Amino acid sequence: MKLLTAALLATALSLPLAAGAVYAATPADALVIAQNIDDIVALDPAQAYEFTSGEINTNVYDRLVGYEAEDTTVLAPGLASEWVADEAAKTITFTLRDATFASGNPVRPEDVVFSFSRVITLNLTPAFILAQLGWTPENMAEMVTIADGKVVVKYEGDFSSAFVLNVLASRPGSIVDEVLVMENAVGEDLGNAWLNTHSAGSGAFVMSDYRPAEIVRLTANETYFRGAPAMKSIIIRHVAEAATQQLLLTSGDVDLAKNLTPDQIAGLPADTVKVETYPQAAVHFLSFNQKTESLTPPAVWEAARYLVDYDGMTETFLKGQMEKHQAFWPKGFPGSYDETPFTYDVEKAKQILADAGITTPINVTLDVINSTPFTDIAQSLQAGFAEAGINFEILPGTGAQVITKYRERTHQAMLLYWGPDFMDPHSNAKAFAYNSDNSDDNYTATTTWRNAWAVPQELNDKVTAALGEADQDARNADYIEIQKEAQASSPIVIMFQAALTIAMANNVEGYVNGSNSDFVFYRLVTKN
């Protein structure tokens, strides 16, 4: 009966949706998802850099350490059961647990050495994350070694082992089955072509089928060291149209729909469908270029924080897309600072400007990407700031035009967003609270340099010190203090954190969606 049900489901999923068609409910041990997956370029963890690719990698591969489904805010043991850091020698020694790959091959120290060396040797898109550790194709034989059956990772740089652990917890830190991969290597590709349509991991699932822009099928790994998942299959069906996703969900043909619009979300039947909102990693901000004289007084920055209608926007046109957040490190990540002390208060903003002797009106151009919801946010800011005598002239442009202008430091005010490349607070602290050389010829891909903000040396020093702090709890506390300082006095006004709204059948429990696609977990899902 189970085989028959699965066959019927597969047939239904392969057929176009006919008007008025009625399909059987999804099987009790399969989670069926409607999702736009046409962003997938690569699935090999040494190459994958897209949102959907990250989601799949997380469910089929393990890392030495990582942020797991049970708590995506805590760095936990993965394939490494324990580790010992030597800050002086700049090494971390990992003890591997007794685990097997889905192929049945044991997870060996040699697989770890191979996996890391493979990323650096192939040098594809995400390799830069591991390369931060001072790793090169020429020195990898010395940087990752085996001693007494343990893996010894060496790093070079002015940072602590806590930073290294977060780097190794990122996507290119995934451990692959060397034996299986090399059995399927072609020429010098180290199995890259094969891993873009297959998997070779030790994770909770195996990728058993991938057809581009059509379907991804994951099958439970019954030997997974944390226990076999309840769902024996995860079927991610490519459905580009949000309206079709809505229809499939409400008719019971899928269990989750991931790309619905706010209007479609609002129209879902509460008796069969529930809606969950998950904070995402990107933060949205308004910034003032310090090359514009009228925007240099700190009183302007302070007043600006009281001229943003945070609640008005998030409760109307941004509902389900963003939530109020006023610090540079996103909520849901270790080290986040989640207090939101600023509210829309025009009278307070006026008083701040008056007390500082600021003459109004101040006329400012505001660059914005010419699409929703950015243009809607810009119009709200325009109305709110005008109440205090700060007049925005909105300059819409394509994403490329706006970002190019930003990189050239030729804007006045800018409305943009920022997301980390990997899960370590330094990724954003460097962007929002560090700028040791503000000269025009020192191009730096940070919000501070692009807004020509010469960060006070004391704050620069705090960012440097936090990067080198070995104790993770102490590091998190350091970054919270840095965020408080930047939140209180910076020409960069952080307003929102992106949110992802997902609709699912009422009987689905245990779905985990952390702050980015690398933290989407299916292994705890049950259907009651």
C-alpha cells in the first residue's frame, strides 16, 4: 500500500495542474512542498551559493560543528563530538564521533581533510569563506592534518578560535564522502559534476532525485546518527506561480507553500492552514553619507531614529515581509541585540534638532531601488521626515544603479539592506561599526566606508577585540555592546529585519526555518 501511495503521489506531482482536479491527500510519511526552486545553480557544497541550494545542503550534509534544528542560535557538536582550541598555536583539534555516511562508508578524519582541501582546490564561489583562515591550495597539507585519529585545523589571522568555528559551520564546511565522491569524479573535477545532481553526505536525508526547475526529492537516511527522520520523503516541487502554490495548499495536494504573497496569506482558510513567520538574516537601513555637510551633525542621526514609522510600516504594507529591528546583527543569531528603543516621535525629533541648533529645512536626495517594497518604504520616510523639516527627494533606480552609486560614495541618503555571508557577528560588525581608513582610495565593501563614516577609534578597537575573543559567550556579549553603541550614535539607521512567511497544513509540526536558508531543517517534521 505504501509503495502504491508513493507511486500515485509521484504521478500526480509529474502532471500539470488541471482546473478542478482533485488529488489524494499527501502521504503521512512524506512532506510535499510547493516552492520556487529555479534559483539552483549548483548543489555541490563546494560550489552551492543559492538560497535553495543551502536548504538542500543543510539536510543532506553534516559539518564538524553547526547550528542545529533543536536550537539554531547555539553552536553545537556535529560530526565532531568535541574539540580543543589552542589559541597560541592557532589550532583546533576535533574528535570525530562514530558516524557513517548514507552510503554506509564510515566518516573518517580523511574525509574531513579531503572535504576542506577540495573546497580550496576547486576555488568555486563559496571558497572565500574557508580561505579566510589563511588556507591556500599550496598550504592545505599543513593546515588540515590528522594526529592520533583526530583532525587538527590550523588557521592564520588576527582572530580567535570562536570565529574559526563559525567559519567551519558554514556551507562549504560540509563533510563529503571521499570514497563515494572520487568513485564518481571525472578528470580533475573532484566529483563536482556528479555532486551537482547527487549527494554524498551523512545528513538526515539523501538527495535521491533532482530535476532542474521541476523537483527535488530527499529520502530519509535511516542510519543518521541523531536518529532517522519521521518523514521518509521530502518532495520539493517547483511551482513558480504563487497563485498555484496557494491552490495546491488549500486543496491538500501539498503540505507547505513557501512563496505566497501577503494577500494570498490573508486569504487562507484558518481551519486547514496555519501561517508561521520566521525572521531572516537581512537587515534594512537608512544611511547618511558623511560627504554631505548637512548630514554630518550627530543630532541629525539621532533625530532620524525618531522619524521612521517602524510600527506603521510593519503593520501595513510590510506585514509578513519585515519586522522592526534596530541593530546590525539579526535576531535569531547568537550575539544579536533585539531591543528596539526608537519609536516614531516627531516632536522629540524636532526637539533634538532644535537643541543642537540645526537649521531646517534640510533637503536631501534619497536613492532607492525602484521596486516594492523599497519605494513604499521611501515614501513613508519622505512623509515622516518632512514633519521635522528634513525633505527627501526620492531617486529611484535599478539595483545595479543604486549599488554602484553607493560604492562610489556619491549618494546623499541611501535606502538599502545587508545580509551576512556566514554566521558570525563579525561579518556585520565589520560592515556597520568598523572603518579604520576612510580615504577615498581605500575602497572597502562596508556600509561605514560607503557612507564615509570615520568610525571613532574606540569603536574600531572594540570590533577588533571582539574578533580575537576566544570565549564564544564573551564574544557575543562584546558584540551586543558594539551594537548598542552603533545603534545610539551612527549615521546608519537600522529599521527592519526581513521576515519569511510560510503557510502549511495544520497537521505539520516540527518544521524549522532559521534566519537563512542554511537553517532550514526537515528532520524534526511530523504530521499528526
